[in-house]
Amino acid sequence: MKTLTLSAKELRAIDKMVAHFVENTAKFESLLSSWDSMISSSKELQKLIHTTKGRVKDPTHLRDKLIRKFIEAKAAGLAPDYNPDNLFQRVNDLAGLRIIHLHTRQIEGIHKELLGIFEEYRWVVKEGPIAKTWDIENRAYFKSIGFDPEESDSLYTSVHYVLQPNSKSELTCEIQVRTLMEEVWGEVDHTINYPKKSELLACREQIKVLARMTSSCSRLVDSIFLSDSDGAKSPLLVASKRRSTVRTSANGKA
């Protein structure tokens, strides 16, 4: 099979787009700074999340991505639809924010708080929430809470939003919400397989195994929090806590 390559003219067009992005990097850094402030000011969101991570895309990674997109378009017999005028709308992860939480069912509360932030600060939701997951049980859960589930070929689970600051802005950014366990897998996969997949079959296969182990760990964490929640509602435990409170109060008076 013939390997597709790009012409010098196409590579110059890509370099022009990368330069355009570099010239506007400060705008994307400002977006992330705004989000850091908005999330920090939400007390309810702070109760639900573990950490946040933000980054502006590395220009070399953008170049690699555009090369892949151009080659994919040529393979399909299409003209690449990317230029400096539409770059910030067509590539939505030039600025990315990752919200990391401990267990799956926290996503409902996180989504509710994010919608409040979107509305208060007039952010436009272009896409989402899209729940990308390879796990059938996770897809069923996300669908049950009104999310649009999408099968993920890359073996990870994450909820995605694509946003722009207002309807007149050309800038877009991406928010991903995922569990801490999924973040561990994502960091390993990103280090080994991005921007180019590892050429070592053993590494690629081991990362697939890690994805399944990550899913099992996530379910165990979910089970721990569910057990804790159910236990806290147990009549025996509630009664025990009341007796303990009464004894403490009595001892205090003495």
C-alpha cells in the first residue's frame, strides 16, 4: 500500500497555521486562567473534584495533528478543510482543562455545577457532554443520566465538553472530566503513544491490559464509596452515632 505524503505547499500551509496559533497563544492561556478562577470560586465544585490540570497545546503537537488530518483527508479523496481563519474552530483542544474526581457518580454533581458556570459566565457549549468510553456498563450509566455516550477506541473513559467564551469569539477549548484511575491510564498512554503510537507491540498490548485493569479499579473505588454511602444511612449506624453523641455530651457536662 502506497504511503501518502504531503506536498511542500501543504506543509507550508500547515506551518502557517502553527505560526498563527503561536501568535495567539496568550489568548488561550487567558482562557485557562479564567477557568482556574471560575472553578476555584465554586465551593460546590471544590467538594466534588480532586484536582484540575490545564495546558495549551504544544505547537509541535499541533503540527503533527494537522499533518495527520491532511493525510486522512487525502486518503479519503477530500481537500483538507483547515486554514488560519477556521483553525480555532476546527481544532478544539488548543486549550484543554482536565477535571479529575475520585468516583464515577460524582460526574452528575460536577455536570450540574459546570452548567451553572456556563450559564453565569455566558460560555457557549458547542459540544457535549459526550461520554467517551469503551466500557458497556459505563455507557449504560452515562446514558441513564442524559449524556451522549460514544464508544472510545482508545480504551479510556472521559466526559468531554467543547466550549467557546461567547457566541462572537473564534476561540474554543475542551474540558475533560475523568476519574483519578482513568487519569493514571491516560498519563501512561499519552507518554507512550502520543503524538505517535509506540512501535513496540508489547507496549501497545500492555497499555490495553492496563485499560482493563483501570476499569476494574474504578469499579472497586465506586463500590467503596457506594458502600460508605449506604453504610452512613444504616439505621444501626445512625443510632450508634446518636448514642455516641449523647455520651459525649453527658461527659462534657460532667
